[in-house]
Amino acid sequence: MIPIKIKYASALLSCLLLPACSMLEIHQLHDKAKVVKLFDDYEQVKGCRYIGEIVGSEGSWYNYLFISNKELTLASINDLKNQANAIGANNIHVHYNLSFNTSVTFLAQAYHCK
């Protein structure tokens, strides 16, 4: 027979760990967003129709320890591409990479090019 204290401790631990698993979910690239191209040079989108500003971000104070820098960066780019696709853009001009200790964030402009 398991002592009552251990039962409560294991129940409490389960309640704390289950939400933590969902916190590790990172931005995945949607199939339709795979056509979106990313550029850091404005010349690549110069003749394209500007659509809007977008911000892609991944990571937070509670999950960054469990996600590598590479995964944080790729997930942030996936976030950009998904947002661009959702507003009808097929190209992105990235302005800034705002790296923090706990996350990666990109500021970009979305364009539609022929």
C-alpha cells in the first residue's frame, strides 16, 4: 500500500508536469507556408507589393531551457512564414533579429511578388 503523502505528491507532480509538456510545443511550418521565401536584402522584394509588418517569435521564460537556440530560431522563422502566408504574402524581408535570453524574435515586412 502506498502512503497517502506519496499519492498526493505524485498527483501534484503530475499536475505540474502535464502542462509543461504542452509548453514545449513550438511553431510548426504549415504546408501552405512552405512557398514563402525569406530575404535579408531589400533588393529581393523591391518590385513587390507590400502587405504589412509581421513579427515572428518563439520562446518564453518557462520553456527556453528545454529548446535549443536552433529550434527557437527555426520556430520563429516558421511563425513568420505562417503569418505571411495567412495575409497573402509569399516573400518576407527580415529587418531585425531581436535575440533575448529566453526567446528569438524577428521583425519583418511581408510582400507578394509575382
